[in-house]
Amino acid sequence: MTTSGLLLLFANAKLKQQSHHSSVRVKWLSHYSSAQQILLVGEGDFSFSLALANAFGSADNLVATSLDSYGLPFPSSSPVLFLLVSHVHPNVLVVSRKMRFLSLCIIDLMDDLLQKYSKAKSNLKSLREMGATTLHGVDATTMKLHSELTMRRFDRIVFNFPHAGFRGNEGLMPVIDLHRRLVMGFFRNACRMLRPDGEVHVSHKMGGPYAQWNLEELASEWSLVLVDCADFRKDEFPGYCNKRGEGPRCDRTFPLRASCTYKFRLGDLDETKASSSSSSSSSSSSSSSSSA
Ligand SMILES: C[S@@+](CC[C@H](N)C(=O)[O-])C[C@H]1O[C@@H](n2cnc3c(N)ncnc32)[C@H](O)[C@@H]1O
């Protein structure tokens, strides 16, 4: 083949490559894109993850996790059967006080997601079919050590409406402290799992007792600096249904009212404070000079 023939071949191959790249378009939904590696933590019925997957047309870039367990490898009827037998058959009852307690615990753990959320099963099925990695029993306060996560780094780590459970009046300091400990543990782990330029996102209600969680202060303990606070609009995420997540009404939604997505990046807190104070002083001096 002549040199010009080779050059033509090379140019054609290059053109094909370029058209392939432009056909794999990056898709966006709100702050999230199909080009980002996204870790979702503390999901309820996985409808938020699915909203992203549907918008991207794929879930290859999503790792969606819940604290709740799902699909332990034995049939859900076996502990129930054991309980029934142990109540009916006296011999079983004699040997089984501890076992009955154990089986009650197993029932509690087993298929937690399916018991809690009516749509969890179908949402998870769709997510998996679209290529998502789904993990269960993932504690946000220790997730860095999780075998599937320990080596991975993410562009976005998202915890929507973290909540440690209903333990009394939300305005009481011990209850607020419980929630703060959860978010603090999440930040401690998330800050070590970010890619360069990665962000940690927490969506949270504003005002009232929720303001007292003081997310910014908690994040700063782990060198996470608030870079933005965007209004959270549920209707931006079609199909997303925020869940209470605990208690007999766990599958119910709750009013979001004014909520916000707090976005944090790793950074030097002093530097950020200095630059924001210098920009505010320069803007105040420029406004005072313009008004003079
Ligand atoms: C108010 S619900 C919100 C659920 C979901 N993110 C949503 O937006 O619908 C709070 C969630 O926090 C989760 N959670 C509580 N403690 C957690 C922990 N240590 N690690 C991970 N998730 C946790 C609960 O399982 C529950 O799903």
C-alpha cells in the first residue's frame, strides 16, 4: 500500500473514533452526570438512584447502597417456621429460648428492604439491569472499610436526608447529637473516598432543629469545605420518593419544605475563609466606592 493510501486509512480511522466519542454524549440530571462515578449512601427505596439511571440511560457509573439488608441466602419462611414449631412443640421450646431470640433478630435483619419499601424490589431490579452496583448493609460511618468500596474513589458521594432514626423530639439535644454523629461519621469516611475535584453532597432540611446539626462545622472537621448550597427540588428527580426510612411508617414520604443540597470539597478551610473574606471586603469596598 502506498503512503497516501496509508494516510487515508489512518484519517478514516480517526474520523470513526471521533464520531464514536461524540455519539457517547454525557447526560446530566441536576448536579449529576453520566461521566461521574457516583456513590449513593443511605438509600431508602432506591428511587433516587433510579431517577439518575433513567436520566443517564445507564447505571454503569452508579454504586447505590443502603444500610438495610436485602436477600440473605435462606428462604424468608425458615425462621418463621422455626418460631411456629418452637411455640407448638414443647421439646423445641426447651432448647430454643436463645434460638428464638436469634431467629427474631434474623427476621429483623432479613430482607429488611423488602419489608420496608413496597417499590424496593422493582427499583433494584431496574437498577441492576441498567448496570448499577448495588450493595446492602453498608454503614456510612464505616463504609471506607467495606470490601467493595475500600479501593474505589468517586466524583460524587451523595447522602440524601441522613437521619439516625426517630428517637424522640427532633429538637432535643441528645437527638440532634445522634444525627450529628451519623453525619460526622459519613464525612470522616467520604473525605477519604473522593477523586480529585470530587464532591460530597448532603441534602438536608433547613431551619428549625435541622439547622442545629450544623453540617458545615461537622464537614470542616474533615477538611471538607462548603462550596455551594443549592435548593433541593424533588421534581428535578422524576420518580424519586423520599422515605422516612424507619419505624412502622418507614415507607411513607415526609415533607421536604425548604431543603438544600450542601456540596463540600476537600480544601484548606483557612484559605477558603481568607479568599471569601477578601472577596467580600473587595466587593464591599467596590460597592462603597461606587456609592461614593
Ligand atoms: C430519612 S431516611 C432517607 C432515605 C433516603 N436517602 C431518601 O432520601 O429517601 C434516612 C436514611 O438514613 C439511613 N441511615 C441511617 N443510619 C445510617 C448509617 N449509619 N449508614 C447508612 N445509612 C444510614 C436509613 O437507613 C434511612 O434510609
